[in-house]
Amino acid sequence: MSVLVEVQGLKVYFPVRRFLKTVGVVKAVDGVSVALEKGETLALVGESGCGKTTFGKALLGAVKPFAGKIYFDGQEINSVDDRQLEAIKRRIGAVFQDPYSSLNPMFTIYRIVEEPLVVHGIGSPKDRKETVFKALEDVKLVPAEDFAYKYPHMISGGQRQRVAIARAIISRPEFIVADEPVTMLDASIRVEILLLLREIQRKLGLTMVYITHDIATAKYFSDRIAVMYAGKFVELGPTKDVLKNPSHPYTQALIDAIPDPDPRNRLSFRKVVGGEPPSLINPPSGCRFHPRCPFFMQGKCDASEPPLYSVGPDRFTACFLAEHQS
């Protein structure tokens, strides 16, 4: 299969200003690389504040990289002219975290879903009506006529997120960034939305980045997983392999934090990684996880930054423990 999206050494920094002077930078994404094949779903997991959403925004062209390159179907998105960029954006969709704020409360559902077609000048009004109704049916909002002329406040949170998905797929994109698409929903609705996204992804052959802090859902939704910590990828590989045999201590900590539904384990002590995520303004030297790592090696982990070692077929980890496995 061919590569649709490729990221090379991406860095996204934000200036910190005090009294109109720049006093530092937030290194939200600090040198990450990955390639996504057509039809592939990559789960991007990590704690809040690790840079996941910023990475997603960079893929959407919503933030400018400080350094590095992003290619979409062979075109570098930050070097093309406005006309070429609009053509690329037509092939990209997004599903945001909060359906309460991502939908305009003044628009009907019909107008919300139709908007990408209007912006990109796709179809006549008659054609657009047929396309909008088809998109609503694709996300299981049926009969479409009952939902099309309602307003967002008239439907449930799960239905609002279905509307957001319909809007994302209405222009038949090839690539979608889904940023925490089920976090704001009730637990009973989350599985329905994830199954819907997976069904649509397979039906349309979409390439997708699924951003989440819940590593448990990645198991059922993604082909590969990238674990992010303090702006960097610390582990990357096939989802099942990474979850079955994590090679980075941070990945293991995320897996240990998954709630256990077995009532017999309620009284047992669960492993919890100590400390707090580091400041992205002044991250630790060397491995950024070393202040919290149970396997910290003084003079090594704090002295130099580990590269991504190869630890198996299409598997990589940024940990000195894997130094002799590569």
C-alpha cells in the first residue's frame, strides 16, 4: 500500500510572552516522525498535555510547524499555494472532542452538515440536499428528515457527535483526524460511536488518526499505536503487539492504569507511576520520562536522549532498556 500522510521531524513550538517579550517557548511537539498508509488507523495515546491535539492540528494545517515537514499524498502542505491547500483540505476531515461546542447552535443540522459542500463549492443545492441526507443515514440518524431541520440543542450528545461525523465525511475525504471523539459522551454511547467510526472508516477506506488518552479503546479501533510523552513519541508499533508486550515503561504505566472490571481485584493495589508530567517549557534533560521512570539509570537516562530503537517488526521504542535488543 502507498503512504498517504508522512510526518518528518515535526516540531510545533508556541512562544511564551511576558510584558510583550518572548521569555520562552512551549515545545508542544518536539521532533516526531511517522508515515500512514492509505486505509490505516493510527491511535495516538498519552496523558493530557502531552501534545496529541497539537499534533492533530498540525496535520489539519490549523497550526504552523516550527520545523519539520508534513506531506499529504506527496505534497508538503506548508509549502503549497492557497489554491493547492484548499484542494488538500477538501480531502481532509476532522471530528472534534466536544460536540456541544463544535456545532454552531444557530444552524440547523442540515446547514451544519452541508457547510463543507458550500465552502468547497461542491454540487448544486439539489445535489447537496441528497448528499446531506445520505450522510445523515450513514451515521445512523434515520429517518434523515426527522433530524435535518432540528437544532443541536434538540438532540442528545451522542446524536450531536454523529452529526459531527456526518459533517466530517460529507465531502468524501481520504484522511480524518478524530480528536478524543468520545471523551465527552456517556460510557454507554462511546462504544456505539467508536463502532460507527470504524464502520465508516472501513466502508470509505479512510486513513485516520485517532487521538485519545484512553489506551483501552485503541485496542479495538486502530491498526498501529503511537505513545506520546512530553511532545515526543516514546513507542510506536502494531496495536496488538504494543498492548500485549509494551517495551517502554510509560506505555506499561498507561496499561496498568486501565480500570479492571473484575470485582475480585478491587482491594488489590494498582501500580501507579509517580510524579507529574514535565513542563513543556523546560523539559528534563535526556529522556523526558526519566524523573518518573522506575528503571532510571543515572548518568545515562538524564544525560542523553534515547533514539527510537527497533525492537521488532515495525516496532520502535525510545528507551535505553531496548539498546541491546535492536
